Amino acid sequence: MSGSQAFPTRLSRVSPALISMDEPAYAEHPGMDVCFTAWVRDRIARGVYVGWLACDPTGEPVAGAGLDIREGAPLPGDFDTRRGYIMNVYVRPEHRRRGLARRLLLILLDWCRANGLRGLSLHASDTGRLLYAALGFAPSSEMRLLLLLLLDSEEKRA
């Protein structure tokens, strides 16, 4: 942390800094920042999204992690229908390899335990896979399909 500490703090509202942390991804998908901001504001207001930021001494966010609480079917051994989806785990490149993602995830996992949320999932990047495995996450057999909608295919033909 270059001689300074970054301390995780709980998100209580959507911060412009949170939205700007993923600017490279938004550049590839115009309108994503507006869409995500509206979505996460609604989820926070309804109490089904919580997140944490690690900030530098000036208060600038340098890392973050979020948890979206979703409904799912009861599972054998876990009849709770709440499922946590871990998302938005990000550390600015200049602050990586300092344990910030691990600290944020440990805080997030403690919050889940304290709130009785047992079933957790995430989609790991190649760089995050080792950290998640070290925290006890196991690979799953999930597969995904993004359907091309008629409108999308018509636009591609035009």
C-alpha cells in the first residue's frame, strides 16, 4: 500500500468511485455504467446488495467487493432459499498483490456467517482463482449461454 493502509469500509450508497473503478470494462460496453448504477442503487435500497471498499488515506477507493443476495431453490442440506453471489471484486492495478482482495473477501464471508447466508457462488477470473480456492471455494460445473435475441440478430444483419 505504498506506506499507507487501505481500510475496508461498508458501502451504504452507490459511490461514483465504485462505478469508475471498472471504467475499462464500461468503455467496451457503452451505457453499462448507467445501467449498473441504477441496478445497484435499487439492490442496495432493497437491502439485497452489500459491498465493501478499501480506500487509501485520502478516501479514494482502491479495491472493492460486493455481494448480491438472490433467491434460489432449497438444496439438500441447505433449506435456506437465500444465495449469495459475490461480484465486483476488483483491486486497482497499482494496489494489487497486497492482500486487499483477501481482506475484503474475509470481511464479506464474516458478514455472510453473521447473517446466516451459507450458499455462495462467484465467477472467478483467472487471476482470482487461486485466492478463491485458498478461501475454500471449489470449481463447479456451471455452464452459461447468452442467447442472441431477435433484435440483436436483426441489428447485425443491417
